[in-house]
Amino acid sequence: MGHPSLPDFVQWDRGVVGDEHVVVYGWIPRPDGRRDFALIEFKRATGQPTWWLTSSAKYSKALHEWCGGKPEEHVDCVPFSEALLAIGQPEGAQ
């Protein structure tokens, strides 16, 4: 059932266990001393990933592929200001 191990480029830290899903998250070290996050949601009954995301530009595709995502469906993360503009909000909107 499920995956025997999680991607090793993430320092896995915490999890939340729900009735139908388990969510785990952790941190990806960066050369500049900061860290990106990674999160995977699994269907509890099967152990299969159902949703995932990361703030890492370097490991985004690797996480997507590990979770079983199709290469053509991968979406890169963008800076916060770009995400706000995509929904019609100016930079700095709260």
C-alpha cells in the first residue's frame, strides 16, 4: 500500500492525519540558507498521492513526477506578485 519512501530531497517534518487523507510536509534546503516547502496529500485508503505542491523551483518537476503527475500537467510556482496579478489583484494587496 502506498509508497515505501518519500522523496529524499525534502527534510520531512510534520503530518496531519484525517479520516480520508494524510498530509505531510517538510523543508528543502537551498544554497542561500533559506528553505522551500513541500507538501503531499495522500489518500489514506490507498496511500496514493492526491495533491502536492512546493515552493522549490529546483525540485518542482521532481516532486510532480514522484507523485505520479503527468509531465504536461506540471505547473511551475511563480512569485507572489505574479500569482496576485493572475487573479486581478495588484502587488501588495492584502
